[in-house]
Amino acid sequence: MARPLRIEYEGALYHVTARGNERGKIFFTKTDYRKFKEYLTDAQIKYGLVIHCYVLMTNHYHILIETPDKNLSKIMHYLNSSYTTYVNIKRKRSGHLFQGRYKAILVDRDNYLLELNKYIHLNPVRAKMVERPEDHPYSSYDAYISGNDELVTVAPVLSMFSKDSVAAREKYRVFVESALSEEMESPLKSVYGGMILGNSAFIKKALKQIKEELLHKEETSHRRALLASYGFDDIIPMVCERHGVTPAELLSTERNDLRKMCIYLMKRYAAGTNQQIGKMLGGMSGFAVAKAYQRIVLDVKTDASIKKEIVWLENKLSRVKG
């Protein structure tokens, strides 16, 4: 079974979600919502996490969590296991409450903190549970517009609007509620490799936190997509420099040997399709890319000189990551 990687480091920001098993309820009464918030408070005391916002829905939750320490896994194990035990005892049930493991997306705070905050607070509106975000009693929206929830740290977001707290709260309210009349595009559609939300520089920096051997394990979720950022844009220039040719020369039919090497590396280190790779290599068809890849795979197995060259290029590629 595929397992998601966890990128953990001090000061990391995550969008964390967990859903009920088979999409069933995880909150059954008002007391359950309060109890979950108590566990969040306990987690703050135990692990020092910072909560930027949250919304608790009937069968899932969203939380924007910052970890001053490198301890997301410990936090989530405590939170979900404690709440599951509480529900199981209260409802005289056993087994899993949540569907699989929680999902944690590492977030680029500079580019997505504000947008994710708005997206999370509007979740009940999008689900048609309420007409306005302040009507949902189980979210941190009220903390932002009135300051009534000490569980949440609001300063990083509100300071983006004004130094004056009253003005900041009003501007924030207008910012969020301005999206009520429009179709809001999810910022999560830009998640890279199932686990990173940020620009290319942030993605490359984040991937440096992952041990490379984990990226090559078959059971790692989104393995190919995560490997894709490892030198994809460097492959053609690297091969050109190695063999003393220009990109135009590499793309010519006279250098099929070099193009095959590029295809081999792109297929291994890129999540793109054969058609996308073919376009990068001068307009080759997807079928031609597939055939060339089959040939170079065979060559690597049977020709020691080609294998040696590929190994050199892969080692070089590993040094230009990020």
C-alpha cells in the first residue's frame, strides 16, 4: 500500500485533514466538537504547536498547523488517537474512526497562508451547511472577526491587513466574505506531489528535507511526481555540457544517442507524459519517446559504456537538485 511521506522540520506549516472512515461522521454531538478542541488545546501544551485556523465539519476537519518543533507526527498521533478513544468509549464502538492516515500538505506561508485561511473558513459555506462563515459554530472564523477563540493564533494573518487590530479584523472579514458571491478556486489544486504547496523554490527547498532513498521506494505515494523536481530542468543543459554540444545539436536527428539519454533521465526523474517529453525534445511523438526509452533501457542493461555514462549523469543530476 502506498504511504505518504512526511516532511518535518522546525517552523513548518501544514494544512492537515482527516476524514471519517468510509466518509462517516466523526462528530456526533456538540460535546464531541468541544472535546476535540480540548485535545487540540492539550496538544498545544504538550507539543507547542501553533494553530492558525481550523474548521470542524461533520465527517472531517481542516487545520492549519505550524510546528515550532519537528513533531507533526507526534501531534497528529496524539490528536487522532485520543479523539478516537474518546468516541469509541462514549459510543461503545471499536475500530477505526478515521479513514486511513491523516493528510498533511506542507505549505509555503509567504504565498499560501492567507489564501488557505480563507479557503478553510469558507468550507462550511461551500458545503452548503451555512450561508455565511460566521454561522458555522465550529471554526476559527469568529476568532478573526471578534477575538473569541484563544485556541487560534490570528496575528500573522491579521497583521497583513493593518497594524490596528480593529481595522485588521474588519478588513479580514471583507476579504473573506468578498468570496461568498464567487466561485472560489481551491489553492489546493496546485499541490505538488500530493504533499507540497508552494512555488518552485519552496518545493525544491522542501524536497531537500527528504532522504533520497525514500523517494525511490515503490510504496511511496506520488513517488514519480516528487522525483520530477530533481533536475528536470537541468537534464538537457547537463547532457549538452557533458558532450560539448548545443541544445540545437542535441535535438538534431544526428544525436539520437544523446536524446535517448535525455529521455531515459526524464522518464526516471519526471512526472511528465511521453508527449510532454517529446515536445521538450524537438517535437518527437509520444510513440517515438516510448520506443526510444525501451531501447535505452535495453542498452543500459547490455552496454557497459552506456551504463557508465548514465550512472555519471545520474550522479551529476543528484548534485544539481534544487
